Amino acid sequence: MDTPEHYWTWNYLPESGCDVAELHRVCFLNIVGKIDSKRLTRKTSFGAYLVFKLNDQQQNLERAIASVRFVKEKAKGTDGEGYTVFITKSKEHGEHGIFPHLRADEWMEIKLGEFFNNLGEDGEVEMTLMETSNDKWKSGLIVKGIDIRPN
């Protein structure tokens, strides 16, 4: 049986005041969030950020591909497109990509991308973090959610 319950557990973290999803083990990581553009402020540019922590058992979470786009503009065969984000790695000289940073609330965040909400009539915005090129078991990621905020 291949269900999310085998790979993720929802837990309440009192210090965070919310439920979080904790990754047990997956070979192919694919986190997707969606929001209808009607729910967002018009004529505004937004950034989408994955908010997360890593536990002591984290493994094989070095890098992934991130993307943010309107669902109706998504062409078939473009699911793996995006740019590189580093989850567990610190920036080294000459490396390109987006690196996480520590927030004031002790959670980490990575920018998944940006979008412009014109009149709120563009439908759903899809935010994705995926790592499907490496079939090694990945574990130890704790996801609080995806923050969407004006740039």
C-alpha cells in the first residue's frame, strides 16, 4: 500500500503552536502546496517559503528542485523544472542555488520562488519542492508549512 501515512506523520508541536508533518522515509520527495490567487492581495508580488526543521535522523536531503507557478500556465512535462535549493548544506564558494536561513522562531526557511498576483483571476498558484533524481532514502524533514508573503 502506497499512502502518505506510510511516509509522513502529523504531530502537534506545543512550542510551535501548530501541527507539523514529519518525514519518515521516502525515495522520491515531492511536497506541493496550492492556493487560489483570489485569496491574495491584488497587484502584489509574493514570495513562497518552505518552513522546516531537520531532526537528528535526517539523511539524503542535501538539495532539491523548487518551483512556483500558476497551475493553468503549467505545460505538460515540466514537473521537474525549477531551480536548485539546498536543504542541509551550507553555502560554499562558487556554488549556485538558494540556501536556507534560520528565522527568529528557530525554524529554517527556503525560498521556493516568486509570483505576481495581478487581479486574482489567474487560478491556483502551485508551490513545489521535489527531489526525484536521487533514489536514496530521505528522512528527517519536519515541515511546518509554506509561508506566502509580499515581497
